[in-house]
Amino acid sequence: MRQPSKTSSKLHGQEIDDMLRGSGESDEIRLVISTMKDEAPYILEWIAHHRGIGFTDFLIYTNDCSDGTDLLLDRLAQRGIVTHVRNTVLKRGPHKSALKDAKKHPLYDAADWIYVADVDEFLNIKLGNGQVCDLIARFPYANAIPVTWRMFSNNGHSTLFPGKCTQAFTDAEPLVPQDNTKGRFVKTLFKSHPDIIRVGVHAPVYKEGRESELRWGSLSQEQDPQVDPRRPTDSFGYEIAQVNHYAVRSIDAFLMKRDRGRANHVNETLGLKYWVRWCLSGEEDVSIRRHAARMAEEYQRLVDDPVTAQLQEGGRAFQAQKLEALLQRQDFKDLKQKLTATAPKVQLANKITPETEALRVKAPKRHKNRIKMLEMMPKHGRCAEIGVWNGGFSGVILEVTQPVELVLIDPWDLLSGQGEEEWTHKKHKNNEFMRGMFDNVSENYAHLPNISIRKGFSADVLASYPDDYFDWLYIDGNHLYEFVRQDIEVSFKKVRPGGIIAGDDYFWKKDGRAHVKEAVLDVMKDQGITKALPRIGQQFMITVPMTGREAR
């Protein structure tokens, strides 16, 4: 974070500061203000996205957190990424209390532009390079730029964490509403102004009689100066920008939202009425995918800090346990049944890439064996592929197993910084080539709703997930004995009992040693597994025993 002064020194290095500003050419402070309670699983994606489009500072208020949201934000504050304030909640409720305090905060006074957003709202700019500066440049005369919500459904997802919001949810309300009498809500990017009497959730509130002197950056007002741009009924400006609003996320996530309560309407109990109003569907919208690569880079920077990564995963584990407890209650069971009955039915996307097709032609026998192996994997489950390379096999996994979540794990260009003893392919030392592989995978898969891309070393990435998280894993990473063994050992913790640890190149040899085979058999022996190892050609499959974890 930069100190709240236009002439103050930068807390970050030049490279990070340029990255935060997007273009690196502006010294503007662009501030996001938010309030949060029990949002730990979602914070990093949200921050990564908004950093990627050019916001420089985050002022985040929290209250009454139980999933570690406050601790995660404390860590991000230690790293200079956010300013975190524990909210003193007044009778007006958490949201209004936070915004009242924010208006007095030094960051507010220092900011050139201010934007109020919740963690389920993602500003999606379609102009130029998709940066905040592009949106500001479109309306050079404006004091405030309202951007219209576009609501997204649960996309057919029921599970608590089907993937990153920007990837998992692509089913949106129609561009043209059937009923335009009510209008759609906006979130506003605005300049600090002495006539602002309070900061509102959707737009600043100005002194009475002064609004006529202000200029709104709005397509609807350009077409009709008399229209109120804060609740448009048409001319939503989606060709310029929109706010992707994932108000319900998945069915299980909505149950957690009900338990958490609303920040702006504290006395309202969320139920079927809220779901029906805001779980809107009808048209696919993947326009936010243009930001995917930049967001992925920012996200990786955030989770490269192991404390940050562990706090996020701790929040996920807490919420999963809390959901399990909530579903013991009859009212939550009944609500889930009603939500399931009314949720839009959306087909999850698969992706067949040129790399996938090349696998079928280049090694047909191996491909056939892999297909047979995949047909034995749990369908519609959570899975991970260790060793992604160019993503060719990832498309086959999607096609055959139709997972609700597929995590793609590979170090890619990080390998070039390792010792030569870790290079098992001549291209591993070529940073540019391996970075190109990562970019190719991001381009092909980052926008898909059931894909998460994790650049990193497999044991470290797997360790960030809760135990028993995955239904199955596929190991095709570093084939040297110690790395295969480590991957399998960690996998025994992360794959649920009854799940499957599978892998490739069982008979791979180097220096006369069958590294993969030795590692597989040694770990099976350590786990007390005496049954013969099922294989299909070079593909091996280990079923995790159904015994308790303490017995393993």
C-alpha cells in the first residue's frame, strides 16, 4: 500500500507498484472499499482480479469473523497489499458503519478514485486493455461513473467450492430484460468531492441541490441527460463495462451466506425469495475471461506466501465443516431441497484443444489406455492433474470424467530456477518455453467454470488443500523416485478414503532404475496395502483404503 499522501514514498518496489497500477504510467490512487464477514475462501481471487485491472489500494472492514477472514486480511496488511480495519458496528449495521468510517480514513482523502464493492462483485471492464484507466479515459469529464450489475446464477453448481467465481459462474441474466420497469442496480467509481455527504453502497450521496452540477459518466445519460444513471432501465452500458455479481454462488455457498447474514440488511433472513430474485440465468457470459491471465498472475503472487495460502485453505476447511453441521438442521435441509428444485440446470463446459487432439494421433495406444483408466475414475468429482505440460491430457480428463472441479498443478517456468538434477526434460531449463506452456494452458482453460490452475510444485500445492478433499488424483510430474514418492505420500492425505491415486509411466527408467514403479510399491508397502496394483499399460491406480486416517 502507498501511504495516503500524493508525495509519499512507495511501500512496494517499482515492479510491484507498476503491476498494481496496470500501465505503470499513472500515480493515481484508485481505492476499493469493502466490508467482509466470513469470506476467507473468496478474498484472494477478488483482490487478484481488482489488482489486475489497476486498483492500487484496498480499505477492507471486517466484523465478527469466525473463518479467519480477519486473520487473512491481517496477513495481507502485513504484506502491504490491503489496509484492514476491524469494524465497530453501529445500529445502522456493518455496511453503513464501515462506509461512515471509511469517509474519514486517510486513504479516502488521498484517493483520486474510489469504488465500493463486495467480495462477490467483480468489475469487468471491456474497453481498451480492460483497465480502470481505460474506463476513466472514456468519461474524462465525469465525477462519477456508475457501472451496472449483471447477475449470475449458480451455473448448476451445488458443491461449496466449485472453483473460482470468475471461472465457475458464466450463466448470466439476459442482456435485455423481460421487465425493464424496475431497472438494474449499479456500483459507482467516483472522485472524492467536498459535496459528498455520505458514501453509499451503490453510489455516493451528494448535498441536496448540488447533483445537477455533477457529471456522470454514463451511456444512458449521454443519450438522455434527464435519465437517472443510478438505476438504468435500458442502455446498461455493458459494451463498456459491467459488474459481474455472483450473489448466490453455488447452492451450498448460498446456505453459508444465509448463516452469515447480510451486511446491509442485518434483520433479513436469506431464503428462497432472495435466491429466486438474484439467481438469474439465461445467457452465457464469459467476457471476464479477458482478465484471466492477469488475474492468475496476481493470484499466484498472493498464494506464493505460504501463510496467506494456508489461511485461505483454513477458511475453506472451516466453512466445509460448518456446512456439514448446518445440514444437520431441518431448516437448512429443507432450504437446500427447495434451492435444488429451483436452480437453473446448466451443462458444465468441456474443452477439446489442439493439444488434446494431438495426443490421440501421436500415441494412440497410450491414449487408449488412458481413456480406459479415466473411465474407472469417479465421475463428476473433484480431481487434480499433477504435471500438466501443455494441457493436452487435461482436455481428455474433462471430456471423460466431467469433474465439478479439476485442479491443474505444474511448476512450468518455475522449473528453470531449479537445479539441473530436477530437469527430466530438456525443455525444463528453458524459461521462455515453459512460460509459453503455462500461457497456453491459461488461454485454453482459465475461463472454464470447473478449472483451477495452480502454478507451483505439486507437494506444496497439494498441502494447501484440506485432507480428504479430492476424489482422485493423476500423477504425471517429475518421474524421479523421491518426487514420485512425495507426491503419492501427500496424495494419501488429500484423497478421500475410497478415492483413487492414479499415475502414468509406471515403467519409466533412468540410469537403469524404475523410479516410478519403485516409489509406488514402496508407498503401498508403507500404507499396508498388499493387494496387487491394478494397471492398464503404463497407467497405475491405487485405491485409498476405507480405514480411518489414524490407521494409515
